[in-house]
Amino acid sequence: MKQFFHFLSRPKDFPQLLNDTFLRAARGEDTEHVPVWCMRQAGRYLPEFRKTREGRDFFDTCRSPEACCELTLQPLRRFPFDAAIIFSDILVIPQALGMNVQMVAGKGPTFPEPLKEPEDLQQLQAKVDVSKELDYVFKAITLTRHKIEGKVPLIGFSGAPWTLMSYMIEGGGSNTHSKAKRWLYRHPEASHMLLKMLTDVIVQYLLGQVAAGAQALQVFESHAGILGPVEFKEFSLPYLRDIARRVKDKLKEAGEDIPMIVFAKDAHYALEDLSQSHYEVVGLDWTIDPQSARERTGGKVSLQGNMDPCALYAPKERISQIVKKMLEGFGKKGYIANLGHGLYPDMDPENVGAFVDAVHQHSKQMGAQI
């Protein structure tokens, strides 16, 4: 890989990590309590987030290391999370490939010129200089790693190939993803060509994040549930495995050990396959029973999730009860508490705090069970 980032040149003066509970849980080691963080924990549910973002284009914010650092740190000032995830967006990769992506108010991410036919692949940048095109993400990670002062580990992330492909063809969000799935059925060769192109960029992007200071990595296959088991095994799983294997091989060469998480939303049917796809952690949405997930993954991986985000609308006492039951289902070892999807903009920050506190409180009272 020509554009591999030389780890010898990465910053060496990061503050010492003071809380490694999340990393130990990811590796299946014993922990004093179950670690907890939230997808979209830097988000619109926080008034300080809205104030920082006010009047500023979304992707302009993503391209500002200082703004990304500030937004990443905001939830840590309020809540005792055990990990932070860098503020960015999965669609920076299509942008690096040369596509125009805009964040439209009330509509979400929009591609003015989505991919329509296989010939459109020729318009994409064939060879992406990731270190140049996505340098702003790497700078944000390095800055944040310093500013976080070792309080918790910093997670880097990427969208998975199928999820990115579906956005690039649909032109934005979709309920059916019929345009993207049309490609899978009508243009399988072109689909694999695009998925491979995305995979190559994602591998370099994730390695660049580690070189910049990321201490764990998460791959978001947010649209996994749109695929059936057969299509998932052809158009998603091989690329998820390839990403993990290639990243791990390069990290091993550099003497690095970075835990990786795969989150394939709504892909209940693929739990067994995901637990053997080279990731240390499998993230779960809220539609999977904890004990069933444990049995089906057979202790091969740690698990992350899976509380229904809407449970945070409940009174604090009820939140505590739901958390207790969830922890009893998963057990204490090899488990990272999280929601089954991201936080919603209208959620009360105090209820988020109640969720975090309940995880810590109840898990400290649990024995060292699996």
C-alpha cells in the first residue's frame, strides 16, 4: 500500500491515558465497571453544540480541526463517558472521491449529482491521496488527543463500503434504497468495483486515523438491514472483513494493537458471521436480545450496545431499571454499554447523564460474570 502512514512519524507526546476501561472491555479483559459511551454523543441534544454550530455549514465545521475538537470534548465536560468519538461524518469519503455532498437543512445529506449508471464511476477520483484529502480529520484527531488530556480513549471511525455506496447512488437518505439495490441486482460487477474502491480508501483512512492518534476504530454499516442475508454476504461482509484484516495486518507490522468495532445495524441474521470477521467488538442495535447475542457470538467477541435510544425519553428511575436489565442480560465482562443507535436531537441531556450514571452504578455492583 503506497499511501501507508509511517507510524514512526506519529506524535509521541500524547498525555498518558488515565481511564482504559473501554479498551480493556473491547479486548474482553476484566474491568471494574462496564464502560459506556454514546453514538452521536457530540450532537444537537446539547445546547453548547448548537451554539458552536450556529450559522456554520456542516461540512465547513467538519473541516475545522478546532471545531471538531471542541464538539468532541463538549459531552465529556458534562458526563463521565469512558470514551470519546471524534466529531466528523462518514460522507467525507465520497467527498474525497470527488463527489459534491451538501448538508441541507430539514433534509440531511444531499448529493446534487449522485451516481446513476456504472459509467459514472469514471467520474470518481481513481487514486485518492488520503493524507491530503482527509488531512483535516487527522489534524482534528491529533489536536483532540492532546486536549482530551488522557481522560478517556479517542475513537476514530468510517462508514462501511455498502453504506457509503448507497448514499452515493441514492443521493441522500432513503427508506427503500431501491436505486442502490438496483445496482446490486443489475450491475453486480460495477457494484463490486465501487465497493472495492471504497474499501481501499477506507483502509488508508482508518490507518491514517491511528497514525494521528485514534486509540480505537469503529466501522459503521448503518444500512446493513436494507440487505437480505444473501446480499449481505456478497456485498457487505467480504468488504467489512477485508477492511479489518488489512488494517490489522498493517498495524501489526507497526507493533500497534488497536481494537476495532463493527456496527451493522439491523443485521441480526449476520451475528455469527460478524463475530468471525476480525473485529474485537460487534455493535448491536436495540432489536437484539442480549442473551441471544451472547449465545450466537459464542464468546468470540466483546459486544457493544444495545439500549433503545427512545428509552432515554423515560423518567430517570425507569432508565435505571432498563439499564440494570440490559447489564444483567449481557453480563459485565466483554461488554461496552451504548445505545442501539445515535442520540436524537430532542433528548434531555439530564437523561443522558442518568443513563451513564446507571451503567456505572449497576455494573460496579455486579460480580465478574460473563
